Amino acid sequence: MIRLAATVRTLSRGTRFVLVGSLLAASLSATAQDLLIRHATVHTASAVGTLRDTDVWVRNGSIAAIGRGLLAPADVPSIDAAGRPLTPGLFAGVTGIGIDEVSAEPSTHDTAITFGATPPQVAQMRPEFDVTLAYNPRSLLLPIARIEGITFTELAAGSEPGGSIIAGQGGLVRLDGSFDAPYAGLRALFINLGGNLSVLSGNSRAGQYLLLDQALREARVAPAAGSANPLLTPAGREVLTGYVSKGRVLVQVDRAADIRRVLALAQREHLHLVILGAAEGWLVANDLAQAKVPVLIDALEDLPDSFDSLAATLENAARLHAAGVAVGFSQRGDASHNARKIRQLAGNAVANGLPWEAGLAALTSVPADALGVGDRLGRIVVGQLADLVLWSGDPLELTSSAEQVWMAGKAMPMRSRQTELRDRYLRAPGRLPRAYP
Amino acid sequence: MRIPAYTALLAALLLPHTASARADGDPYPSTYQPIADGVTVIRHGTVLIGNGQRLEDADVLLRNGVVEAVGKALDAPADARTVDATGKWVTPGLIDVHSHLGVYASPGVRATSDGNEVTAPVTAQVWAEHSVWPQDPGFAAALAGGVTTLQVLPGSANLIGGRGVTLKNVAATSVQAMKFPGAPYGLKMACGENPKRVYGERMQTPMTRMGNMAGYRAQFIEAREYLTQWQDYQQALTKVGKNKKAEPPKPPKRDLRLDTLVGVLKGEIQVHIHCYRADEMANMIDLSHEFGFHIAAFHHGVEAYKLADALAKEHICGALWADWWGFKMEAYDGIQENLALVDRPAASCAIVHSDSAEGIQRLNQEAAKVIGKAARVGIDIAPERALRWLTENPAKALGVAAKTGTLEAGKMADVVIWSGNPFSVYSKAEQVFVDGALLYDRHDRARQPVSDFMLGQGVSP
């Protein structure tokens, strides 16, 4: 039932929690990233679960202590949470935040690379394509997601007609708006499979495995000079080789039979796999659990959207969790603009049998672990970055709102272009048009 | 050859206040029959009437397919189905004014893509009902979300996309057996980016927003001429009277496209306009004045909050998402308080709509998002008020408010029993009644419809 690796990690953190939590905050001068949040209901998203009436002390942007009655230096700003819920910053899901400004406007949309050629013409694969190079930290989408308690995302490379099933690389981004936000060395490779993409594989799903196999062979052994139709460039071979045995490979796949095939492929090639989508994941939950492969699913998917997801059900999350699979959430659809909808996935998964704590973990610690940052993000435990959210009520309820978001202990402005528009039209009209302040 | 039924339709067109004649001229009539399912009394529930009223610890009595009474300690026959709704909430069945269920059915394959006749910018002659596939599994999923009435619309590629149809959400083998009896037709129109993109890319009109406006105006000018031709014909017929020697007048050539537009001019077809930007909604309001028709609702209306007062003044509903935005430029100015601001003026008509097979299952949760965001800016919206966005207001926009949308006595017994406050993410529709028949029960597989398509999909050794 419990994921072994995660258990070991969180137990060791639990020990640190007990030790540090009993200390008083040391008397050092406060920085902009120092903070004491008092009397919160702390949902740690770790093995210790929820702590009532608990204080969290943040020092230099990291969580320094968790406990009752913590004392901080007088110059450290202190907030009385009055029992309101405090959670780690939430995962936006796999999105295009910062690389997809207005989806219908090609000049603002950088999520996929296409070459204008689709099989049966010459296929090209460019795993070296890296969407994080297009990342714009000043995108409007950041504050719009952030004021909803969302603090990190995984930028995805997409597959479009004229592109490739090996879509390229994405990476993890903390949504603090800094220019150097993408985590160096934490790129992930994106592979998109399924019936809807068979146009990219010679009009057969089987062609996708053929192409994957050929690409992996080319990565291992460069084709002889002059070979007909190599899939990869030398740079592509280098990148793809880099993902064998290390780095994350996110494969979007829904059909149960395909999930099993991808699990087998990942085992054979020693890929560190995360499954994205998995609409029929519950049918092969035991295989996923055995392979210790986490899934990022859209818990609202319950219709047979395609012949890849005939077995979609609202109980997917609950059944996968019960089988011991690490379940995180990510939306299908327009996950970038609608990133704030991610809480609705969690709420509905809980309404359909997922334990509440697992619902929160699916927005925090599970994706952080799956994407390789579980030691830094995703939990309220000592030593982690203080990306925190104070909520007006149950964070999985849609009537609740994020009241304050901190990133690395720094209070984020709770404003966005949308709140500015709201405030402009909320007030009664004046003598001058609304365009005047 | 002249069709007798059509003469009746025409008579209706010429006499704007004879509503019954339209049904007589309906060539694809509703065959919907309520299912007899006895008497039901729901006791001790928190009852939201749908019109803004709320009753605590109240009973709802359903008999002969209608709401017979709502109140305390109602008398009910001994053999009535009695539901103890202590701790539960009772509401009218939810109504979605913007669905593509059946016309963009699941699974989303080429063969089920029947929602957009993208062959000309004006296709007022097509009727969505002729595309509806009743076996779309989405209908059952929507029923599990408490939706008992929905309007299925054509898509938004065209300036004038065709007729929408209002359905009762019941399992059936034909669309006729789902058609809401007596509901007026809807007309789908679209502003903005979609028509100009789709046709502009083909180097044809409309390529611009001004092209869009010119396109609508040309159509309604034509419709007026067509109406005049039929009026002249009718006058000539009257003149000839019973004079058998006189040469009978020749009727104008019938045109399906213009029939629909004339229906709009006569106020018999509800006008539903996909329109995002405030400035474009203002243009469409002027268009409606120019040709003398009324707009039932702007759909999507991402900028409706910028002209909430104008919408209320014109009695135009705003059928809106809670928070979709940004997927195209005309959705760039979306805010999460849109519904709350459209709801704010007196005589407003705010509606939660879905335009989504997923969203239609959770209209109540969309409203919950708005309640939460409105509270942040000091607008307190009680559950009984928010529920109007899902019940009474959409019923008005569809022209069926006299029949459904509230739990007032005499209305269709379309009722949902929720496990708790419907605006909690953890609450679910437990039982759904359509015209008094229990057609969905979360705890009874025998009362959960399964479409032909889903049958046997899970069979494996």
C-alpha cells in the first residue's frame, strides 16, 4: 500500500521535524525571506499528515522549524493564521505556463516544434528541442496561477502534426517570476503516444513503437554515414542517450495495453518513467505499482473521449492509489490558462474515494517526487523551500481561496491582470471613463 | 408540392401571437413521453426553489409528473416513494443552455464530429437535432451531475450556425424522444474570431469583424424580403378567397435558411450568440435593434462584466463560464468574477453554461468557484441565489421557464437530491427525477442509464 521510497524519505524528515520543532527560533536578524506563521492547520503533505494549531518558521526562504509556540526574533514578520489551512505551494500540472500566452496566436505559442513533414514522408525527431528556452517568466499566466496557490509546474513539449512523438524536452519551473526559474539539470523528455497521434507514426499506433525503438537504437549506435532516413541529429542522439538511466521521461499515454507496453520499454531501456494521462491506468494499477511508476492524471476524465480511454472513470485516482501507485494530478485540456482548476481535480477525486491527504499529496509531494524535486519542494518539512499557501478554508473546496502565497518565504503580491480588470469594473462608473485610474 | 403543415407554420409567422400554430407546423415533432413512476415525496430537505428562495426542513411532493407542492409536513399517499432528505439539499434539475452533447459525441472521432457545418459562413438551414446521436455517453454523465434539460447547439464556426434544440436529458433511441415538448428553437450565431478565422483563411468573407457584421445584416435584410414575399402571397390568397375561377397565386420558393431567420424576426426562435468581447456584444445589440429581434443570451461573454448594466436593461442573459480565459485573444480579459458582476444589476440574468462534456457534469462546481471569488471582493452570494444561474435563468433563456427551472407547483417534476450543499466539491447528485420519474440513483445500478455505446465495453475474461 505504501510507496517504499517515499516512506523512507518522509520518516527521516519526520525525525528532523521532532528535533527542530522543539527548538526556539534562533535570534538572528530577519531578512525579507523570514517569516513566522502562527496557529495554522498545517497540511504537511508528508508522513506526519496534518498538524493542528501549529507554527511554521521560515528563515532565509526555507522552512526552519515547525511546532507549537515557536518564538521568532521580534523583527521577523508574524502572521496569525487563526487555524486556517496552510499547505505547500501547489503543482500546476504539466502545462505551458510561460510558453503558451494566447493559445490561438502562433506568435505567442512555443510548446511544440514542427518540420512540416509527417510520415510517411521522412520522419524527424528532435529530442534536443527544449521548450524551457522559450520560457517567459513575465507571462501573465504566472501571477494568475500563483494567486490561486500554484507555485510550480512542469513545462511540456507537445506533439503536433508535422512534429514528432518524441516531442522534446521540458522542465520544472517555480512560478516566482525570476528569469532563471527553470531548474538546471532537471529537464524531462516528453513522449506522446496514442491513437490521436498515429498520424505521426505512419498511421499506426504500432508505428510509434517502431519509431521509438529506432530512435533508441540510433542513440546507442550512430547510424553509419549516409544511412537512409536517420531519425536523430547528432545532438538528438546525445540528448536521448542522456535520458537512458537518468533524467525523467514523461510519456503521455492512456490505453491500458499501451501503458503496459511503455512500462516494458522503460524497464528494458532503464528509463525513469512518469506516466501522464493514464485514463485507463486503473486497469493496470498493479503493473504501475510494481514498476513504482508515478502517474499524473486528470481526475475529471470519465468519458470515453477516444478509443484510448474507453475505461475512463472518476474513480481512477482512488483505485490507483489503493493499488499503491503514486498519484499526482495534471489536466488535459488547456492546463496553462486553467491551471487553477487543478484543485477541482483533487476535490472530485476525494469525492470519488481518494483519501483527502492523498488528494493534497497529488497536488504537492507526489508531483515533486515524480519530477525529481521532492527533496526541495512539495512538503512542509524542515529544510524545504518555503513555498507556502494560506487558505480561507479547505483548499480542495472551490469556494475557498488562497489568502496569501509565499515563495521562498517572500510574500507574493496577491494581484494579477485579472484582479486589476476586476477592480476596474467593480467600482461604480465615475466622471471619466474607466481607463482613468 | 405544398405541404399542408407548412401553411399552418406560415399562418403562425404572419400572426405573431398564435403560439400553438408553430407546434402544428413542426415537421420533426417531439415524441417525448414522461415515464410514469408513481408519487414521490422528498422529506426534510434543504430546498432551493430555483428562484432565489430557500426552505429549511421542507418537503417536496411529485405527482403526475409535476411538482404538486413544496412545504412543511406535506400529506402524501401511503404508497408514495418517500425519500428522507434530512441533511440533503433539494433543487430543480439543472439546465445547460450550451451543450454539444450528441453533436460532438464521445468518443471524439471523425464520425461523431457533427457539430459544425463549416461549409459556408451562414448555415441557418441546419438543425442541430439532425446531428444529435442519442447514444452519446455524455448524456448519462450529465444526468449524474443533475442536468435534466439542455440545449444542444451547432458549433461556432459560422456567423449563423443553425438551429439549436432543447432536450430533456432522458435515454432514448431518437432525438425526437428527447425533445423538450413545446420548447422554442434556438438560433446559434457567432461573433468575433471564429468566423473570421475560418473563412478568412479560405480567402473568403468574413475575413474581418466588419465582414462579420456585414454578413449578419445581409442575411436579415434577405429574411425581411422573404417575409414580405410570403405576406404578399398570403394577401393574394385572401384576395382570391373562394373564387374558383381566379388564378391562384404562386407561393414563393421555400428556403430553409430564411425560414429560420424569419422565425427569429417573429420572435419565435430564441437567439443565442457566441460573443466574447464587450464591444462586439454592443454591436450585436444594435443589430438586434436594427432588425427588431431580441437576443436571449450572449454565450461565453468573457467580457460581459464590462456591460452588465446594458445586458440587464436589454433583458439579455449572460451564459458564462466561471473562469475560462486566454485560449484566444477575445478571451484575454476573462475574470473569475464575471458571473457575479453580470448577476449584480436588478433584472439581471446570469447563467452558468458548460460548452463542455466535462463541465456539464459539474455546473454546480462552476458556480461554487464564482461564489468563492465574489466573497473575496465583498459580494456575498447565497446558495439560493447562485442556484438561479443553473435553473431559473437558463430556463428563461431557453423559453421554457413556465415549465421547468424552479420547484414551483405545477412545473415539471425535474428534481435533484444532493448529498449536501451542491456548492461543496464533495457533494454529489444522489437522485435525479425527470418529470417525476427517478431516472438516476447513485446507489442503485438499476436506475443508472448506460448508453448502447458503453454496453459491453468492459467485458473481458
